[in-house]
Amino acid sequence: MATKKKTTAAPKKAAAPKKAAAPEKKVEQAPADEAKAKVKSAAQAAESKTDKIKGKGVIAGVAVGRILLAGQNLDSFLVNYKAGTVEEEKKKAADALVKVAEALQNNIKKFNDQGLKEQAGILEAHRMMVEDPAMSGAIDEKLEASGSAPKAVLDAYESQAQVFEAMEDEYFRGRAVDMRDVGKRIAKYLLGIKEPEIVGKVIVAGTEIEPSVIAGLPTDKIAGVILGAGSTTAHAVIIAKTRAIPTVVGVGEGIKKMADGDPAILDGETGEILIRPNDEERAFYDEKIKKQEELKAYYATLKTLPAKTQDGQEVILAANIGSPNDVDAANGFGAHGVGLFRSEFVFMGKSDVPKEEDQFKEYKAAVEKCNGNLCVIRTMDIGGDKPLPYIQVDKEENPFLGYRAIRISLQRKDLFMPQLKAILRAGVFGKAAIMFPMVINVKEFLDAKQFVEDAKMELAHEGKDFAQDVQVGIMVETPAAATMAPVLAKYVDFFSIGTNDLVQYTLAVDRGNAQISYLYNHFNPAVLRLIKRTIESANAEGKWAGMCGEMASDPNAAILLMAMGIKELSMSAPSIPRVKERIRNFTFTRAKEILAEVMEMEDGDKIKEYLTNLK
């Protein structure tokens, strides 16, 4: 607390002869001055006061840096833009489309060379938006009205963005951000705007963050990401996840409390954000960062140790990946193979079906990097919420329940057969497994299995080497599959439980809807009963059951799943050490006792609280 300096009064002058001494002036402020001082003091206090904002943490970690507000305002640049004739502006716009497409192509190559397939796929989608002939025509139409190439570009892409925004599905709504991003990128080229130079670490914040902002910044410059919107499927979040950048979403109006350059602290685990933190708050998070580093060092010591209970029960901990390069990072965390290779990333960002040979190279690389451990490759989960330009799918009211995944594969031999043949060929170089998504009945599985046999026959006829012993299983991600698990278990080689959709479908809760997100709980007794039924059904038939949804990365859930008889848990690689530690701190006997207690409980929130407080 600051102390006021003592003021020493000046010596009094002697009074003039025959004149009364002037009364001594009191050292005090006039009322007006005092009011001004109070206002100034209050303003300074408000300026230095910490703003605390709460969102949803989606990528764990503490980030410290200065706020960089995403979304540069172009209004002043547009006002000062000197337009030519309409024909001249049309030529400028056409040239800009070519140059921006070339720049995107260069970035795509760079990301592909670095193994950043997801980021490359996102920019490939942007390149297709730039080269879409319909958008070129829309820009020319807007030019007739505005006479300005950059304004016409922004207007054309804004119109298309509004079409996406009006759609019910969260994934499609999220693509509105991509449309605006592309429009802005082209307009900035026309306006000659260069990106600002980044000094120090920044926390990128915005209601909606353009994917190009995250993709264009070096990882070592981005400390964290804050999104006003609540979408976890936004491309900005996908890129942040691939780079392990601490991220918080769903802060809403909290974005308005931030200004460029504000010092900030972000906690990606709790969802807490501090704007202009004080010394005490900084010290608290400095200590938390120190503890995280210590914990990280401790986790590193677990890398080579098995996920085994104190009385000898072991669970395989594998990784979820999107590209072969992800296996390297997973191995660094001690992963034993891959429990989910999301093969749709091999299909995304392409203008046509990827050829068998191209797919084979991707799957072979992943299988080899698993070093003899199993690599489970899920056949493409495309359609519905993940559309592709070369698959014509009519607009659906609810794409999550529509034409997607195995439903497309069984009807599109031109898509399905090259993928199955590529996986079978990759199996020669290690241990591979094929997993079908969204299976709801025995017939679907048997039909898909027949495709596998046909693929083997084709490969034999072509004289290509392939693995005969590739396991074939399904994702259990619908109540139908979980209910029919005792029957399905007679036919499959394994189950892998996809809890993200299983929870959503079982509870009738859209996991992307912030208003009802509190109902989305994988500890809900209804969900636990379906999971237990699935695992026990597999074990009864001598098959193995694993899990590849978000629940698999929950250390508290691991205790229950282990007691149910799960054999494998597959998760994002950074979660492996936390789950491994939890398993190693318990006995299998104690885990079974805990499971018995939990299965008698009736409330998911209480189950979660009970498991969190276990010692």
C-alpha cells in the first residue's frame, strides 16, 4: 500500500508593519479538486482491476501472454481504396483469386511436408472456396453494385457465410467462419494489407477466430486461444489441438472485456481467464505452471512403464490419430499402438477420391510407426457432419442421424474397396485392424465383412501382398449396437466403444449445444449400463473390447472401465500419462469394489463427484 509523503510547510513571512497578518491558508483540496481526484483514483483502480472470465476449457494447460484480438477491421482501408472502372476491378478480383489460391497451395505443401495433415486439409478446403466458379460469378455480380473489388469480395463471401450460418447443424454453421476467412484473405490481398508483426507470446482471442490466423502464426508465438463461440468443432480449435495450444471456448460477451495488448492468463483445464492479473494472481499461476512442469517431468518417468494395477491387471493405452505423423508424438507419451486412426482425414481436402496407392502409403506409414503394436484403422466416417465435394449428399435435417459412415461405404464401392485394399496391404508391414463406424445391426457388419473378403480376392488376383490376419471390428456408438452387443459379439473380432456419439444418442443431448451441455455426462447410469453390457458381451465370446471416445481419456473413468473388463483405452496422446498414473495407483480388487458401488448409484453427477474424490 502506497504511503503519502509528508509535506513540510515553508517558513512564514513576517507581517508587514501596521497590517494585520493574513490568515494562514489551510492545506486542503477544494471540493471540485477532491471530486476529480476521486474519479481519477477510481479510474486507475478500475484499469488495474482483474477481469475474471469463465469459459469451457477444451485443451488443457496454462497460457501467459498478451491478448491479440483476431479479426482486423477493414473499414478504414475500404474507405481509402481507389477503385478503377468495373472492368478493371473485375480483373483485379480475378487476379487476386489466382494469387491467393497459389499462396494457399504453398501453405498446404508446407503443412503436408511437416506432417500437419489436418491443417493442410483445412487450407485445402479454403483453396477450393477460392477457386469455386460460383464465387467468382458472385463477386462479379456484387461488383456491378459496389464498383469496388475488395468490397465485392467481402459481400460475396458474406452472403455465402450467411447461408451456412442459417443451417441447423453445428459443423455446417462453423464453416461460415471459413467463408468469411477466405473472403477477408482475398480482400486484404487487394487492399495490400500485411499481417502485423508479433512480438512475444500472444493469446489469440475473438468471438470467431479465422482458421488462417492460427494456421499462419508460428506455434512458439501462440501461448493460448480464446473463442467467444462455444464450438469445439471450429477449425481454429482443431488446429490448436494439433499444436497442443491451451484453449478456452464459450466465453461469449467476455471477449468485450479484452483489449489488444492486455496481459492475460488462461487456464485450459478449468476454463478460467484473467485479464490484467495482479501480482498475487500471477504468483499463483506461476506456481501452477511450475507444478505442471514438475508433473510433466514425473509423467515422463512413466513412459516405459505398463498401465498395470498394483495387483497385476493391465490395460493397453493406445492413441487416437489423424495422420501417421501423430504416431511419433503418441510414442513419446508411451502409447502402445493406435486405437483409432481417423481415416477421413486422408479423404478430406481432396477434389476426388484418394487412390488406393495414396491411401496405402498413409496406412503403411502408421502401421510401421506402431512398432509391432496394433493399429486400428477406422473406415471413413464421412458424410453428415463431415461432407466431401465428391460425395453428393442432399441437405439433411439431422446429418448426425443421416447418410454417413458405413451407410455411405456400403453404397459406394468406388470409395470402400480402395480403402479396404489399402488397409489389407498395409497389414503386411505390422499389425492392422479394420473398424467400421456407425454399425447398428448384424446385417450391416456382415455386408461390410463381405466387402473385406472381396477386397482380398481382388488383391490376390492382382498379385499384391496383403495380410490375411487383419482383425475386423466395429465402433459401438449407438444404443442399438450396445443393446445388440451380445449378438454382434458372435461375429466381430472386437468392439471399440465410441462414447462421444454413444452418450449423445443415449441421452438425446446435442454435445455442441451450450444450453444443455450440463446433461452431457458419460457417467450417466444409462450410459454406464450400455458400456458394461458391451464389454461383458465381448468378453463372453472371447473377444476384446476397447474404447476410443473422450471417456477413455478420463482417469476416473479408467477405474470403472478396467473393472468392467475393458482391454484397451485409446485417447489423445497427452492424456496417456494421467490415465496410466490413475490405473497404477489402484488395485483391480479395489476397482471392482468401486464399480459395484457406482452401479448402485442413480445420478451421474454424484458418480462423477464420488470418483473425483477417490484416494
